[in-house]
Amino acid sequence: MEDSTEFILQNQGSMMVYGSKDSPILTASTAALLAGLYGMWTMFSLPGFNKVPRRLKVPFLPSSKVQTMNVMKLLEGRKGQLADLGSGDGRLVFAASSFGLQCTGFEINPMLLAYSRRKARWTGVPTSQANFVNKDFWKTDLSKYNNVTIFLAPGVMEVLGDKLLRELPDYACVIACRFAFPHWPHRASQGDGLDQAWAYDISTVRSALG
């Protein structure tokens, strides 16, 4: 999943179609292969299929190593429970659990959920440290979490911000990757460009927004 799936599909499609002008069988086989690749990409990339309203759907995009390190720097000194909203392949959860946080990854894509759970078993990480749940975080009360990590799309950040302000305790810390919350004052940030992450204290945000 580290390489761009669209780039791979474009390259494979252009190479195979170019050589199949004189072979209907090869053309049909190429189309079937591309359809299969697209189906696999859909299963990994589009979370939950029809479980989430279209306006709130966000495709899977893994955090880079640099981005993960930036999040960990912003989590230094934090304790308690952490929720990773849309945990994907679990890399942020595994990294944060190594800091001693009790982490829950919310993921409704069954392929990514199965991968994360198997990786936890392979590496011997107990569920008390890294637990992956098949739940829609939009429909879940997040009030018990005092740490939240997010790597979603800019189009959902404002509505997600409203939910977090309603539910999280004052002492909660929210860390957003790549896309900042509009109108929220941040406490600190790490990195720049695509790997930038921002830390927000909920009490400060509530005070600033009245």
C-alpha cells in the first residue's frame, strides 16, 4: 500500500493494452485483471462501503514513517486511553501503544481490520495495549478517551471537530495529521508539508471558540 495504486494501475494498464491491439483474448484478459486490481484497491481503500454516509467517507491512505514520528513527538508525556479514528493498517496504534498508551483503533474496513488484528497477534501486542474494533466512530461516544489521533480528509474535519468538542473531556489532546482543524488554535506542531501534524488541547479550543 506504500505505492500509489492509481500509478500502478495506470502503468500496468498502459503496458498491457499497448500490446493487445491484435488479440481480443488478451484484451479481455487485461480488462479482467484491471477489474480485479480495482476491486482489491476498493476493498482496502474505501472504508465500510455503505456503512458511512458518502460525505463522510475517507479512502485509506497510510501514514508515512516521518508523519508517524511527528505524531509520537506530540504524544510525548501523554498517558491514558487513545482513540485512532480510522486506524487503517494500525501503524499509529502500534506506535502509540509502545509509548504505554492504551490504544483503540476504529476501523470499519474489514480487510484493514483483519490485517491489524493479525499483526497484533504476530507481534505479541496484547489487546489491552492495541485493540482494533469494527465500529463507526461517527456513531460512538468518545468521551472516555483523553487522546485522539486523526488522519482523515479536509472535507470532514469541521464536522468531526464539532463531535469532538461535544464529547471529549477538557484535558483531552487531539492530534491531526496532514490536515488541520479549521478555526482551531493548536498548541504545537511537528514537521511540515504532507508530514505535518498538529496538537490541540480541547480546553484551549473550547475557550477560544467560546
